[in-house]
Amino acid sequence: MSIWGKLIGGAAGFAIGGPIGLLIGVAAGHLADNVRSRGSRARIKNSNTATRQQVFAIALIALSAKMAKADGKVTRDEVNAFKAVFKVSQKDMKMVGKIFNQARKDANDYEKYAEQVGNVFRSQPEVLEEFMGALMHIALADGNIHPKEQIFLINVAKIFGFDKQHFELLSARYGLTEVEDPYAVLGISENSTNQEIKNTYRKLVQENHPDRLIAKGVPREVIEAANDKLARINNSYSKIEKQRDL
């Protein structure tokens, strides 16, 4: 069963609680009162991989919807990018669409969703990076970043604990910046030694392997951004490798 099928079952709302659990219940048409009574500060009962993946998936749907609405409209390109990122089957599209539509009714309450997912993955910044990467991928869907979408992304990054420098690093790794600097993608300086470059590259490849990210809570259905980032890391290293004849 896909992660969407598990969410549609509704039990995830009880386990997750808070704004994310409430969104599941309201969209599903049940559990809403039970989840609401647990309050916005409700904690996850357990931290197993399946539950973390559910938090990741629902929060990403919610924040994607709210970001798409940030500039006042939701374009067809953004909807198509959303479908591509989430790998939603035709069977599950109706329910996922309900969650998306429910979330986009109010674009001003996105911070509470970001805070909840940030708390769940606070000790796993690489997972929060993937979350940001998926949001950036969707923001780029219509070919440009609206100023309000840029502010949205910066604010979510801050809630996740990423400073300005880290945000710029993620922007380079996920293609948000117009000019691709291979050194910026790897997070190193042009003054770095050859050995430092090799060590950084090996570490990044290990940290960003899809199987490792899935084990930490990134759903298989949303791993596309991770693959794109890894490809950009590999391409950047290849450019530096040729420049320096490594």
C-alpha cells in the first residue's frame, strides 16, 4: 500500500495530532473532532519510520498548497509539479486533492505546519533539506520564483533552523539560483584543496543516498527532489574534477 493509502485510512491523524493530524481528519471527513481535541501541540505517539513519513508527506502537501497560493493563484504548472513530486496514483489522487484543497484555503497559517514538521525532524537536518528541496522544485514549476514564494521559502527555512547561508546552499543544490556554481553546490570554496573537495563529495553522496533518506523518514513517493539534488552534486563534482584534473 502506498503512503497515500495509509493516510486515507485516517488512523494517522490519531498518531500525529496537531495541525497535520487535524488536516488529515478534516480532509478525510472523519476524526476531525478527535484530532482537534488533542490541540496544536499534540506530539507523535511514536517515531517509527512509517509515522515520520506520514508527517513528511502531509506537511509537504499542506505547505505546497499554501506556497502555491502565496502569490494569489495556483497555476497548472504548479499542480503538475505537485503531481510529479508526490507520485500520486490515479486511485489516490482524489483524497490527496482533498488534502491539498483544504490546506490552500488559508495561506497565512503555514508556520504552524512548518513548526510541527521541524520539531519531528529536528535531529535529522538532511530530511528537512529534502523537504525544502521538494518545495523549491514546486516553486520553480512555472519557470520563475514569485517574490512571495521566495519569502515563504526563506521563512520555512528559518523555522527549520537554517540560516541565510544554509538557505543559499540549498538554493544552489536544488537549482533555485540561476547561475550554477559547482563549488556552491558542494558547499565549498574555490580555495579548498583537492582532498577537501574529494572528502566533501564522498560525504554528500553518502548522506544524500535515497535509501538512507527513506530510512530516516522521506517517503519513497517524494524522493524525486533527492535524486535531482544528487545528480546536481555529481555533475558539480565532475565539473570541478575536469577543471582541476583530479
